[in-house]
Amino acid sequence: MASSASATGITYLGQEEAQKVDEELMGPLGFSVDQLMELAGLACATSLASEYPAASHSRILIICGPGNNGGDGLVAARHLHHFGYTPQVCYPKRTNKPLYHGLVTQLESLHIPFVDAEQVLDGPLASQCDIVMDAMFGFGFKGPPRPPFDAILDRLRPAAKPPVLVAIDCPSGWHVESGDAAGDGLRPDMLISLTAPKRGARHFDGAHHYLGGRFVPPAIKERYDLHLPEYPGTAQCVRIGGGSPQQNSNQQPGDVAAMRINYDRGGLTEDQAHPDPYQQFDRWFEEAKGCDQIEEANAMALATSTDRGEPSVRYVLLKNIDKRGFSFYTNYGSRKAQEMLSTRHAALCFYWEPLQRSVRIEGPVEKLSDAESDAYFHSRPRGSQMGAIVSPQSTVLQRGREELEQRDRELHEKYADESVEIPRPQNWGGFLVRPQRIEFWHGRPSRLHDRLLYTTAGEGKPWQVQRLAP
């Protein structure tokens, strides 16, 4: 049976396929409806919490329909309550089944308020809540919505300027295959697909698209040729995309405030960290070098300043690390070199985004010996050796690029015989940063990141480790 896949390789299911997957999960594979609903609701709650922390978006209005989509919303309400949010539930058409009675009883025991549709429709939604979770209709819904859902949907359309809108599995009113074909439906800020994204989700252009439902067994994946992302660590959800914030109905053009990623790749605790910061750096550096998504793990921002405290920053490449510190090479006549020679201090910063890690280094700086600079210079490709001579780094080129190219041609002619060694220019060599502060940063959900700071009073002195607030 064929399935649709996006450009990124993730499978998108049609309605018939999605229904058959659900039937197999709840048939021969032994899952119960309430078990799947519990896992789906938990995934919805964790997805929302990944992008909208309770500190800024605590008031959640969850609008539940009479089907399984509404049940997912009831479960999500319970988990969001335990996560520190203040949810309220609008459940106009309650289902007369024991499973749903139980979910309602659980919410009532937590004193989570239920509000009726009239309350929801009385006044602008933005004054009632920070987020609306759309749990009204699932991918199997057909036909025009009946009251009061039709009026509620009107309040959630872009023209009504609703608060942040989070949709479960398929935005209510969308077609499971073609999405919002008419172009006048909901425009959610977040879509949480369950089990696998549905074909209509290809038309989602909000800021955050998540996948939840960490229960799909290999047999289902093979039978339906499902290509789904891996769930990191213990996560119950995984981010699979999202459009530009400028496409979001609740944001103004040029607004970048909603651009963020989900930090969900572990962390760094004191018992995990090596007591020696050099050893800890080696661990992370080796992982960064082995990551296919990182092309230059040794790229680092170098910050310097003038004697007057005027800062500047640029990227350079780490070329050596030993017990003395971190080494790199440059033109001694460049701005960065002149500032380091003047102030004798510098700061470095590595950022390995795919691993959600960063390392900051601060300390005094000094020139490397001529012997070390000579050895590294002659290890470079011959063209790079000539480039160090050709470029008077940071100076103004009066004749533009032609000036560089002419100098390069002349130097290649001079050293056309490759048996002739190119001498290292005296205005080019290495610097060594001797760290006194090394901070290891690891991303965490809800921006409660890990920051471990190593400090020392000087070379040969012991390192102290402290945790900093994120």
C-alpha cells in the first residue's frame, strides 16, 4: 500500500491508511483505545510545553469534541495541569462512554474547571487564555460542524485574531487529504500530528510541527512503508518542522520572536561531567567531530577588544588543544591580533547546534613560539601557505580583489618549483588562550538549560565547578 512522503523523507498518511493503521494497532497488535489515548494526550502536552512554557503561556483553553480527538484533549489537560499550567476545558457534546466519564472525573478531581460554549463565545478569546488547544475533530470527521462548534471555529479563524492556536492531529475543519483547500479555515501556530502526519498536514505553514505517539511497532512501519523520525532520549514528541513565523496568522511580518527549536537532546549534570574541563571538552569535541550535521566542529567565535573596551568578534579555527590551552593561527597585523597583543585577553565560543551544546572559554592570551608556528605553517597545503603571504589581513585593498589576485599570481610564479620551501612570514603565526574560565552549556526543555562553569586561579591550580542559572 502506497504512502505519501515529504521532501524530508517523513511519511504522510491518507485517511484510509491512517484508519487501517489504527485498526491494526487496536486489533492484532493489542493496544486498547484508552492506552493509545493516554499516550497521544501525553505527547500533545509535552509538545505544547516544548514551545510555550508555563511561565509565559499558563492559561490553556482546551476545546474537546465528542470523539477520540476530544479524548486526547482531555488527557492533555490533565498532564498540562501537572506540568504547571492552568487549563480549562470546554466539552459541549460529552460522550456517554465509561472511558470518557473516567477522563472527566480525573479532571474534576484536580479541580480543573469546565466552561460551556457560551462562556467561550462571550468576549474575545485572547482575554480568556494564552493558548487554545483544538481537540474538536479528528481526521475522520466529515460534514459541516454543528453548533456550538461552528461558532467556536469562527472565533478561531485568523480574522478573529485568536490567541496562540495548537491543533491536535488535524486542524478542525481541514480535510485529511487536502488540508484547508478553501483557504478560509484555521491557521494553527502549532500542529501536533499523532502516529504519523496526515497528508493534509503538508499544507501546514505555522511555526511548529510536532509528531507524537511513540508506540508504532516495526511491523506497522514495514507494512505501510512508514518513514518516521527517531524520538530522542525519553521524549514523547519530536519536532518535524514548521514554517516561517512570518506565515503565522498571529504574528506581524518581520517578527522573529517565535523562532525557536525544541531542546530535547539530554543535558549535562554534575555527576556526568568530568572534573577536568579539558577531558570534558575532549568528550564533546569528539562527538561534534563525529556528527554528520557539523561540518567544522573546530570553528569557534573569537572575541577581542580594544584598550577602551570596544569589542569585536569573528570566527577562527581551533588548531590544537593541550594542557596549556587552545591554539589558533592568524596574521599578526590583523585587528584581532593587534587587540590581543594589546590587552592580552580573549574569549572563545563553540556552538554545536545539532548537539544542542556550546562551550565558552575565557583567559589570557600569548603568542606561540616560532618553532610551533613554523611547524604548523609547513603542515598547511601549499596554496594556504601562499595565501598567508598574499593577504595583508584587515587592511584596505585600494585596487580591490585584483590586488590580491595579482599578488597571488606573482607568488605562484616565484614558488613554481614545489621543491622550494615557502618560508613562514614573520607577520603570521599562532596564539594560545590559557583558559581561566570554561563554561559548558547544554540545551534543556523550557529553556531550563544546563550551565557548568569551571574556574581556576591560574595555571597548575585546581579547577572548581559551579552550576549557573540558565
